[in-house]
Amino acid sequence: MSVTLLKFCLKCPLRSVIRVSMCAMCTAQGGPQEHLGWTTDSRYGPLYRGHIHTNPIQKALLAVGSGLAALQNPYRHDMVAVLGETTGHLALLRLRERMRADPEGSTVLQERPQIRHCTLDLPTLAALPDGSLGREYLRFLTANRVTPDSRAQVKFVDDEELAFVMLRYREVHDLLHTLLGMPTNMLGEVAVKCFEAVQTGLPMCILGAALGPLRLSASRRQLLLTCLGPWALRNGQRARCVLSIYYEHRWEQSLESLREELDIEPPPVTLSTTKKTAGH
């Protein structure tokens, strides 16, 4: 089903002019989705469940609308997701090539694992020793009150394999927090976005890394600029592609050992955990 231009939708931010039964913005926010499913328009062929085809003009409108909404409220993870999908095509192509060139990343692309509550064996993770990836990941989820099921499904990426790459990026995000030792408060999120910006090249991450510091207090901005920011950028630049790791096979590996393998330095400072999250 292709997207058509209809009247303004009054239910979504900025009155988006794009609708599919219901406006695409509203769909991204979890509105009615009866029309979703395998694409039936023969011009585009079946891509993946939930895919919504958009042309370049419609993608641009979605990108502008979601970008402005995300800037106004960075905790709107639905708008952050739309922005990432409508602006990330070239970056996703590069990420896919990096994964294909890596034996482990190639396996991830072929087997398409997903990190969801239903795929995690929580009792097994809880029984792992302190310091292991699985135990520390579970501790991160518990301490920050987040769940892997909060990751939005991809809708606006017009390539099935690239849609998986985008989904994998989202599902790996909390594992990056664990690897980098960053909480989900604003400072921790901006530090992770700095790492992701140079690792992935996704415009959404670059925007978050560039504008995120504006929402920090003066003292936290100083800490980011003088310590956490340079550390995150340096490690993001030199580390192995984090999407190429088959994390589901590495729960028992120690966090320290995985950091060494990926060439990621331990965090220079320890940040406290707060409840509110941005981009989650």
C-alpha cells in the first residue's frame, strides 16, 4: 500500500500532511495500524511486515516534522525513530557493508537475531557472574527501568535487509550503554550518541551529539566537552563495528574482555542513574 497525500492530520506534531489511512506520524506513535502488514503494491513488492512505502518528498516531510518534534522533546522516542529511518539510507548502506565484511556480522545479517524480552532467558542472565556481559546488561535494564521491547519496529526503510540493520542498531543501543558504562540520563545519552555518531554515521545520531549538549547544565556540559565527549568520539572512531557482534552468543563473556576485543576503553567517570530516559 503506497502513501498518498491527504489533508492535514490534526492528531500529530506539526500537522503532518502524510497519511496512510491514518497519518504516518500517528502510526509511528502507535496509533491504529490495521493497514500494516506485507506490502501489497506490485510496484514495490513485499518488503517486510509493517513497511510503509514513502517517496522522497514524503520522506523529507516526515524527516522535517519528526526532527522538529524530537528537538522540542528529545524524550519522544517515536519521533527519533522516524527521523532515523527517513534520513539514514546512506549510513545504513555503509553499515551493511561493514557487517558483510565481518564474518560475525555476516552471520548476524543471515540469521537475523532479535533482542526482545521473549528471546532473553532472564533467569540464565541473572545467574551469570558479575562482570559478564549478560549479567551487566540485565543489571543495566533493571537499574534504568528500561526494556528491550520498547524498541520501535521499522516502517519507513525501503529495503528489507537495511530495515533489519536499523532494527539491530536500536536493539544494540542498550548494550552500548552497558559497554560504555553510561546511564540513560541526558548526559549519558549524549555521550552514547557521540559514540554512535562516528560509529554509524546516522544523521539522527550526529544531530543528537551536536545538539544534545544544549540541554545540559553548565557543569554537565563542561564534563561532556572536556572528558566524556572526546572519550566517546575516540572510541567510536576506532572500535570494531558494534552491529557486527552476535551478542546473543556472548552473554557469558566478561565485559572487560569484550571491551578489549572491540577496542573500547572503560568510561573515564562513573555517572549516577536517573529515571528519565531520552531516545528510549
